[in-house]
Amino acid sequence: MTEPRLLEVLPAARFWVEAGVGLGQAGKLVRAGFPSLESLKSASRDELLAIPGIGNVTIWICEQLLGRRLPSVIGDWQAQGFSSNAAAALAGAGIDSLEALARLTEGEIAGLGLRNPDRQLCETLLGRRLRETPVPPPARKRAPEAERAIRALHQQVLQQLAAFFARTEEGPVTDEDPARLVLWEAARGIESVIDGAPQGLDLTIDHPATREALHEWVVRHHFALRVLDDPGDILISAHTPEECQLRVYFEYGRWFATWLKLEVDESQPEVRRRALILFETGRQGELVETAV
């Protein structure tokens, strides 16, 4: 199509032609939804290069007009070390950051066509192995009021059970005391229906909700009254989380919890007096804690 004819059909193309863009490329930009410099401000280099017939020369002219380089997800991934094919696959799938990459499983990354070197680079950048299975959505929870009522009942039973470990004028109650075993069975039964470890947490990013969930889990699992496996026995912590300086934190791409074990003599080195736990996600999306 001649220039007069094109400018009659697409008068907006005149701006690009006068800016130095070729006639054919000017028409392609307008047809792709970029009739002016203003419309180009939110575009990326990748979008423009995806337009058939638009090349680096046209991109260079656009960048000169804007006074800056156009952003490029593909270029960003290539700068991280990915091959051009892998960078294009990630950008095409809308994966534009390490946070987005962290949500993919090994199967999803393989489905994008990434070969072993690029998949290994994913693990290097994330600082962990790729998840083998998708993390299931969090289980449907009870109404908060019902959950609080069940937990309150559980604590009442545990407190009554804990009373058996306090010495009285008659002396401690024996292990065989039937009331103690009944309370232990009741507490264990209630505990089986209480929501357990949180599911579906994204442990690859620092988020206040994750910190709160992990803090609650540590307090409930390590400081609160809790039945043990031996019939009639319970865990009774001598110190509160505040006294032990419990801290849950995100560092080096991982979640940790630490506190002082005040029951250990102060003359011992701190490494023996401090508990340190690493949180990880299991194969089924469950929370796994490992003593470090």
C-alpha cells in the first residue's frame, strides 16, 4: 500500500512515519493498538517484538521517543542466566518475577519446555528444590466461633488433667488413676478434631499472615498444654513464649523459629540453650518442622 493510501486508511500512522518508523511498521504499530506515543508508555519490548514485522530498529526509535528503554520480561530472565527459549517461555506464561516462579511446581516448569540447565537455574535462584506436586488449597475451616469453642473446651480438659501432676496433701495421683486416664482420652479425642498444622502456606515469601500462622503453631505445639503419646501424660511448659524470647522470622528465603530453652543451665553455651526450627513444605503441602 502506498504512503498516501495508508495514511488515508490509518491517519494515526503519520505520527510514526514522521518519527522515522518505516511505513509498513507504522501501520503495524497502529493496527496492534499503538496509535501514539502515549499508548506506548505501558508497553513492553516483548509486546512490540511479538508484532510481526516489528524489529529492533523500530524498537530503538520508540525508545528514543520515550527517552527510556522499554521493559522486557524476556530480557530480565536472560539477565538472570536463562536461555532465550526459557526466558520467552517464562514471559509467555506470565511468570515475571521470582515470586511468580516460586509458585510453580517442577511439573509446571517442565511443561513450559524448560530443559535441565534452566530448571537447575530455577532451583539456584530460589535457593531450594522445585516442588514435585502442587500445594493443595487450604482445607475448609470451621466457623471461627466453633473453632474457638472447641479449643476452649480442649484447654479446660487439659487444665484439669494438669492438676493431677500437682502435689496435694495426699500426695500425687498415680498413673493408674481412672479419672486421669479418662481426661487424657477426652483431651486426645478433642485434639483429633482441632485444626492441625496450617496447610497451603507459601514458605517462599515473607508475609505477615505466614508469620502469624507459624507463630501460633509454635506456641500451640511447644508451649501450650498438649497430650503426649503415653496414656495420662501431657506436656507442661514451665515458661511462656515471651519469657523464652520466641521469634519467628524469614531469612535466606526460608522460615525459622527460635527461642531460649530456659530449663537448660545458663552455664551451657547458647547453642545448647537455644532451640532452632526450620519450616518446610512436605510433599502433600503439609507443614514440616525440622530441628536445626
